Amino acid sequence: MELKAVRKISDYEWEIPVDYRPDMRVPVRLFASRDMLESSLEDLSLDQAVNAATLPGLVGHVVVMPDMHQGYGFPIGGVAATRYPDGVISPGAIGYDINCGVRLLGSQIRLEEAEPFLEDLAIALDHYCPSGVGKQGHLSLTQAELDAVCREGSRWALKKGMASEQDLRRTEEEGRIEGADPAKISQRARQRGINQLGTLGSGNHFIEVDVVEQVFDPEAAAVMGLEEGMLTLLIHCGSRGLGHQVCSDYVQLLQPAVKRYQIKLPDRELVCAPMNSPEGEDYMAAMRAAANFAFCNRQVLAHYARQAFEEVLAGKVKNWHLHQVYDLAHNIGKVETHRVGGEDVRVCVHRKGATRAFGPGAPGIPVEYSKTGQPVFVPGSMGTASWVLVGTEGSMERSFGSSCHGAGRVMSRSRAKKEVRGERLRNELQAEGIHIRAGSMAGLAEEAPQAYKDVDDVVKAVQGAGIAKKVARLRPVVVIKG
Amino acid sequence: MKERGFKEVPHTADWALQVWAPDLSGLFHSAAQGMVSLMGVELHPDSLSAHFFSLKNSDPESLLVAFLSELLFITQEQNQGFAHLALAIDGPVLHAALSTAPVMRIDKEIKAVTYHNLDIHWDGDRYTATITFDV
């Protein structure tokens, strides 16, 4: 794609018109600075956004966030809304790590109080929160318990004493999506999930202790319990092998449905079926079961992290408690109501590498956030800042209540491994006062800061576009990588 | 017999692998070798055991995705990597015989094998395909 194909709307908003390619059903709307837009032309992210704009039943426009980058089929940082119930649902437009997401916990622990114990905290977090390839957890579920996790999500953890009511209230969908049916997930998915609850996994997943470096919106920060100089904990992970298998199964199972419903696709990874078809209904029930597993997974990890904090900091700091700020998904399909063409329309919002960012007064967010808007978390690359934002009226009007989810890659993994030595990177970050535990040096190199966009630029773009607003900037002091 | 092989091709977020071979079973073999090479799989040198499976699918691309997904499951979930692999493809059916050994180490997890732009084609000299993995 060339830049001339893209029409400028404002400094942070651009459009690829619907007539760019004959098979497009809606335009593509991009939220990015000009520099980001130009750099996005170096990979296939915009071509993939155009491909996504061909899905049957789309309404409004396909949205692309400033952290966009090339994925497989659907761009990372993409949002697409299809009319419910006759529009399509696409497993590939949600991704393999169903309900990959981020949870933020706040504290009243001052960095200076905790600083002498950060290395111990890194060791304890690494011990309590299993990470790495295929890693099994401390829990081994029965088949009945796995069913319960897939149906009840975080509520299962509440029953087991691993969550509080406030944790659940401050989780997207209160940690449980209606309509999940564990009977729609395969035996293989069950086999993969049964020992993985409460595990972090590998790749770009992490647990991070941060300090609140700067507050930009004191009112919103106060509601979230965030203060400058205090520690926070970020958890980034998803539905583990269970979710990967659910997506793999349905990407295969839905291939014949594409022919059956006479859907033409530019890429088979965009495989889809109408939501009101048997195939679409089965996938939605399975996807929701995996999403509930992921909510519960982050809840159990939060419980373990609290144990680690207590073990290391009890009696050494005044209050070692971690309170939930919020937990949200960034790979998911959700049925929501949005204003499209002046009318309220029920749609399935596919968010792949994009975060729900409901604004003030929107339904479905905790009452304490109804005035400020829903918290949105934007983790930066390893060793760099992360951000806390809130959703806005603008996100409700222009991006199906969505915003960005991270920094966004700019460098391939193979190039990162060639250019960065894992051991050297770890030493550099440790010299900056960041305590690191990593499962693999090669994995560490792939996630090096230089492989990502500058997260501050991404946040500047979403704020400039009016689809999120800055609340606080976080700086990492402990990083646990899978 | 023309050579078969694989090479990693750049991809911003995930991993992509170009594979080639003079026949379809060779292409699948190359894809399997390339995948475990990307993952950095190291096997225990002894303790070989036999493993067999068969798959059926409607088109070669779906068969390739199913085959690599099966290997991923065996490697990442059953902790068995293949030391030797024999394949026979007969139309929509694939038969695989593996000598497997316990996995000692995996550098990097692959979440899934995707269909993204997957097209097995004959270029007049050999079969080629580019496979994208979600990592």
C-alpha cells in the first residue's frame, strides 16, 4: 500500500476509503501520527486491515490503533464490528491467545520502602507464578473443575478463596462472560488447560512490578488508588494452551463453513461463520469458555503475586496489600451495543491487540469509574514505561469503545535476535535498577525495547485522537518474563 | 532428487518460514524440521520410542496445518520431540511414523500454526510454501 491511498482526517486520524479495493465492505479508520502511519507501510498491517474490511456483516469502519503491526490475517491493533446476529464471527480476528489481557494491581507501598527487597520480590514472584514454555501450574484441576472455570471464570477463584468481590467487580465482564459452554471445547483443549491454570506462559507475557512515576489525571488516579511513588503490579497473559487449541480447532472446523455460506475471503486465516449459524454459535460458546479460563488465570496469578508480596514484604512495609485496579481483555469478541449511523446497533466487536476503552457513563463498567471512564492499560516494551489511561466519549463515538493495547512491534523477532544479545540486555536493564527473571535469553532478546515502538508516542496518538486520556505513567522495577 | 529445505523469513510480530521440496511429503518434512528449529528443541540423546499418527483433510494446506499442529502438541504438551520422521501422503491422507525422544529444552513456544497466506504451489521445479506461526 502507498501513502497516497490514505486520506487525512486530522493529525491523528486517517482513512482508507471503501473504494480502495472492490471487495471492501467498509472503510478503514486509522488512529496514528503521520510518522507512525508511514512506518506502518513497511509491513503488511494496512493490507491486512483492508482484508479485514471484507468480512460479511461489518458495520461502521474497521479501526486500526497506533500500535498496529502485521499479524496473521487480521492486523494486531485491529477492531472490527459485525452486525449481531447475522454478521460473522471470525476466530482469526480474535487470535489464538483468546482473552490475552492485562491486569493492574495498585498498592500503598512506597518504592523507597520496598527497594531493599526488590530482588527477593523478583525471586518470590518467579517462584509463585510459574512461567515458561508449556509450564504447568501449582493447581491440577479435575474435569469438573475445568468445566466450572470455563463457565464461571474468576468467580471460580472467588469460591476457592483466591479472589475478592472487589477483584471481580473490577474485571471486564466481572471476570465471567455469559454464554460459555465447555462442551464446545475439544478434549485436546481440555488436556492442555487442565494443568495450566495460574501460569504465565512465554512469549511477550510478563509480570512486572512498576512504580507510579507521574500522575497526569489526579482525579482518575485517586479513584484507581494510584499515587506517585507507589508500587503497582501488571500481569499480562491469556488462556494458555486451552485458548490456543480452541482457536486452532475452530480455524480448521470453520473452513468448510466459508464455502457453505458462500463467503469470499482474501486470506483463509480470516475464516468465519455467521454468528447465528451452528458453526458460529459453537465457536462463540467455546471462545467464551476460553475467555473465562483466561480471566480466572489472571485472577489466580494475582492471588499468587499477593502471596509473594506478603512473604517478602510483611512486617517490612506498612501495608503490603495489592488492590485490583482493573483487568481487561485485548484479544476477544464481545457482543455490545454501539451507535452507528445515528442508531444503536448490537454488534460483535472483534478486538485483536486492542483494548476495550469505555468512556464515562458507559454501561458495564464499575460504578466508581463511571465518572472517569474505564481504566485502560498500555504496557510498554520490556524495561520501558507502561501507561494507565481511561476511555473517553471519543472512543465510544469513533472506535467502538476501544483503544490501543501496547507499544507495537517494529522489528522482526529474527532481526531482534541477531541485533540483541539476551545476556547483555539483561545486564543493561539490571544496571538501570530493573530486577529481571527470564526463562530464555533468546526470548528476552526478541522482546528487547528496540523491537518495539516508543509507547509514549503510541499514547500521545490515542490521546491526540481523543480515544483515550492519560492518567499515569509507570516505570518498571521488577520484570518476570516467561 | 532436488534438495529440500527451509529458511526463516522476516515477520514483524510472529515467525514465518519458507519451505521447499521436490515432492509434497518432502515439503511437509521440511516444514516440520523448520518448525522445531525455530522453537530451539533439544532432545534427550537416548530413549527413542515410536509414535504413529494419521490425518485426513480436504486440501494440502489444511493437511499441512493439521500435521504441524499435531507435532506441536506432541512436542509442547507430551514433551516428545521427533528425532526421525517418515511420511507418506496419499491424496487427502497423511501417515506419519516418528522416532521420538523426551524434550530436554525448548527455547520458544509456538502458539499455533496459521493459514495466513498459506499456499502450497508447484513453481515448475519444486513445491514451495510460506508458513506463519503465532508465537
